[in-house]
Amino acid sequence: MKSNTLKIKNGTLELKAEGWNDVRKMLKKVQFICKLHDMEWVDVEHRGFTMMVEKDNDIEQLAQEFEGWEKGKKEDEK
């Protein structure tokens, strides 16, 4: 990761992680934080795609949703 910042803004915890290449690793880390702090869910924005990560989400399914969105975005740019 290039940079990490953690801040609370308007009662919302915000973690900014830039430079992640592996969306699955990033989502697993977010899910770990969610479990560790007993949060029901965390909204994650990654490369312009927003997804809700819950304690018990299937990470592979979330990663596939992201990859499908990313593929569609690249096709739209052509």
C-alpha cells in the first residue's frame, strides 16, 4: 500500500488504502477489521466501485462483483 489514513468524520470511520492490487486481500482485511471491532458492515470504495462488506460476506463473490464492474467499465471506455 502506498498510504493509509484512518479518520473519523461526522461519526463515520474512514480508512483510505491506496495501491491495493489484490481486491481479495483488501476485502479480507476490511472484513477482519469489521469482525475485530464488532461492526455489522463497512462501506468500501475501491477504484470508484462502492460495496458493502459485512462480517460474514463471501469475499470471492464480492471480488467477482468488483471484477465484473471493472470489466464493464473497461469495455465502456473502448
